Amino acid sequence: MKKTTYLLLLLVLYSGCHSLRKSEQLSFNTFNAVSQKKVIVQNGAVVSAHPLASKVGLEMLKMGGNAFDAAIATQLALAVVYPNAGNLGGGGFMVARLANGDLKTLDYREKAPIKGFKEMYIDENGKAHTELSQNGHLSAGVPGTVAGLFATLPYARLPMKQLIQPAIELAEKGFLITAAEARSLNSLKKTFEKYNTVRPVFVKAGPWSDGDTLIQKDLAATLKRIRDNGQKGFYEGETARLIVEEMKRGHGIIGYKDLKNYKAIFREPHVFTYKGYSIVGMPMPSSGGLLLNQMMKMVEDRPLPEYGFLSPRSVQLMIEAERRAFADRAEYMGDADFYPVPVSMLSNESYLQDRMKDFVPGKAGSSKITQPGLSPVKESEETTHLSIIDRDGNAVSITTTLNNSYGSKTVVGGAGFFLNDEMDDFSIKPGVPNMFGAVGGEANAIMPGKRMLSSMTPTIVLKDNAPFLVLGTPGGTTIPTSVFQTIIDIIDFDMNTEDAVNQPKFHHQWLPDRVDIEKNFPQSLRASLEKMGYTLQERESIGRTEVIKVLYKTALNENFKGQFFEAVADNRGNDAAEGY
Ligand code: GLY
């Protein structure tokens, strides 16, 4: 080999190694998380519940990854920096649109363990013990998130080793917690002590303060096992051993077989049209796609734009659509692998028009119980949503959860992650409301291996077959109603994205028969609804909606060419939009 060729080869090799090393370092300061609420960009955008997680997703896009790379890395980062809902020990749903136009929905919802059974939370006197379905070891379903990440990987471009590295760094070196995060950890100190067999890092001698560094060594070690051994690094080997040992110490029932057999499943997307748009949602075991379909079709033929945003007429109409959809949820919806959910009937247009036959403008409807044994459904609101898009046209909408804030409150000893309390999303006893007051019957009863019904509504709206909106929100049963209202605000009321995200939301879920409203819900509207016969209840904020809207050049000004992504993060939390 000639000397110059040899030198050239060395140079190429060196620059290759150099760029690899560089690509593994994060370009942003993990100790400086500033929340950006809106970006308008051309190459790709990420919106999530935490600024560091959104930055990690952006980093992957900049390193040549696509929306799927960003989705995997953002979820892993959320598992570290947003432990109240980001997770390894929970589950979620992904709705995706590939650059080639294909639509995918991925179900990585938790499952009831093999030892689970219908009356597992009911004592000999017939009393349902929600403290067991909502806290501690017995409330945990078999986690699905890690299987979901690996099922997503074939659509990504970068190796898992690179996608997981930011999460490992954030866990190992730590990150600064905010005042709100410190308050939340402090308020749960006693609860964490109660439900843990090994003292977790989230409990410390003194109180947490704004600006403290949260370092999670056990979690970093779990992430490294996943990096080195793939899915088996979680569902088998040391992590599985730690989970099963934790179960033994806390009288839980998840076993090795539950973990080894867990599979994420690609399902047929739930797609419907609304005023010329195609709406792509999650099918069972999430009620989200079908509920959204029902609510939107129940109002489609009414002149909403003429009624106007937050007018008594439009709000009443939407409340009544919400009431009817949630009544159907309680009666018919559950894991379709175990129960024959009549999806075609429930989404049939004449059925839905029929459902609205008894709607009386100006008069509150009623929530009669149509079937004995149905009871209000209550679901935890501490879920989290991420919306991502890239310049090739891949769009990813993911909602993931531990159910309650910090799930079961139980951290797997030595593994550093919270287990979910998703078992509470089953109808643990017909007639007994879950933590969201939502009711369910036989369709959502516990069976071994069954997935519990969810309300998560990750959604993509297509216009002329191209992505128009990528959206979703946390919020338990308020999720489908928040997504419903956000889409109506944009399509029918022609509202800008920030207002559609941040303007007050309302919620009705059939039972309890009342309308939940946010604090800034207009007074005159309250009075009008009360006059119609509605009971209103003011509550904390509803959802944290993350929206990416695709703008075309005419939406900006003529000097710009092509499409732009307007990514908006909800003001209700520390949510952040990033893009480039
Ligand atoms: N745990 C909230 C949901 O799945 O809807």
C-alpha cells in the first residue's frame, strides 16, 4: 500500500471513530432544562412532558434518527426524568404513520398476571379492596413498555445502544429536580415507605428541594442490562429475578413466566373520517380510538362552527356526545382478545345518530343505568403523552403510563423503577368505581393474561393522506374528551394550536352525572349550563395536551417554502416542545 493511501485510510478511520464518540455525547446541558412551549421548525419536532426528554428526542433526530428513534429515546429518558408517569414498569400505546403512508398501532399495554382472577380484590364479604388494586405489589400488571420499545426498533435507524445512552447518562449522573417535583416526592415520602420493601432513591432523610440532583444508579444498571441484552435484559435474567424477588417480598403475583411471555402486539388501527379528515386512533384494549370516533360522529352533522367555541350550544352538544360514548364504554368495551367488543356496531353512523335521538338542545340529558352491574369508571390521570414528527413524514403519537402518579408506589428493589398499578383499570367489581369514577362490567373483568381497558388516545389526523395533527394527552378518562375538544377546536372553530391546547376543557363521562370543568371555565357559560340542568364541578387542570400541527407555506408567509411543524406543549405542566 502506498504511504499516501495508508495515511488517507488512517484519516478516514480516525474521523469515523471520532464522529462515533461525538455522536454518543449529548449536545445539551442535562442540568439546564428550560421548557420551550412552542417551536415552528422544518426538520422534525418532539413534544413531551419534560424538557430533558424532548431534548433527548431532538438529539436523536439531529443524529440522523427518524421519529421512531426519537420516540424510543424520549420514552427512555422520560422513564428517568419523569418517574411519576414515564416508565419501564408500565405500558402504553403507539399510533404511527410511516413515511410511506402505512399506518401502525402498537399495543404494549400491561397484562393481568397468570395468577390474576376476576375476584382477586374482593373479600369473602363481597367488599372490593381498591387500596390493593391501586397501591403496592398486587396492583401491578405485567409491564409492557420495554417490549414496546423493541417492537418499535425495526422502524428506527439508530441502534438501541445509542438510543438508550442519554437515559443511562441521566440516571447515572442525575438531573436537577424542580420545585414541583420536590414537592411531589416530599408529599409521597410516607407512601413510598409504606409500599416499598427496599428503600428507594426517591426517599431521602431530609426533604427534597428545588435544584437537588436525582441520581438513579439502580435504574442506570437496569438500562445497561437492556442495552447489553435487549428485551431479555428486562424480561429475563437479572431484572426478571429482581422483579420476582420484589413480588415475593411484597406478596405480589407477577412471575417469571408472565415476564418471559409478554409480547407487544401490532393491531389494526381504528380509522374513521371527520369532515374530510382521516382520524387514526388506537383500537381495543384502548377505548380511546372508538370513543373519539363515537363523539366526533355524534356531532359531525351539527353546525358547530356556527355555534362557536365555548358557546352554551356547542358545549352542551359535546357534553351529551361524551355522556353517550362513555355509557357505551362501560357496557361494551374491554380487551377484544378476550371479549367480543361490538366495534362495528358502536361506530356505525346510523347507530350513533340514533344515540343522539333523545338529545334535547338546552336541556341536560340523563345517565340512566341501562344494565345492572355497571358502575362509574375512575382512572388515574398520571399518564404522559409524546408527539413526534420527522421531515420524511414519519409521525408518532404515544401515550404511556404507570396509571397513578408513580404507579403502585413500589420500586423494584435493586432495579430502580416503579411498577404500575394498572390492575385498577380493570373493572375490579361491577358497580365499584375505579379511581376515576368510571364504571365497567363483564367486558373489562379481570382474566389471566388479559389487558385492562384504557382511555389513552394517541391520535394522528391526516389531511389528504398526509399528517396534519399528531396529538394526545394524559388524564385518565378525560383523555378522549380532551383529544375530542382539541380536534374540534382546530377543525371546527379554526382555532390556533396554542389556544386549542390551553383554553379551558370540560369533561363528562356518563357516571357520575356531572360536568367537570377547569377553573378558568367562563362564568356566564357555567350559569347557562346550570340553567339547562347540569351539575358542574370545578377541578384541577384537565390533561396536558401535546400537539404537532403541520403547516403549509401559505399558513406562514410566501417567503417560506414547503411544510413546517408547529409543535405546542401544554402550559398546564412543565411540558416542552423541541425541534430544528
Ligand atoms: N391508566 C390510564 C389509562 O390507561 O387510561
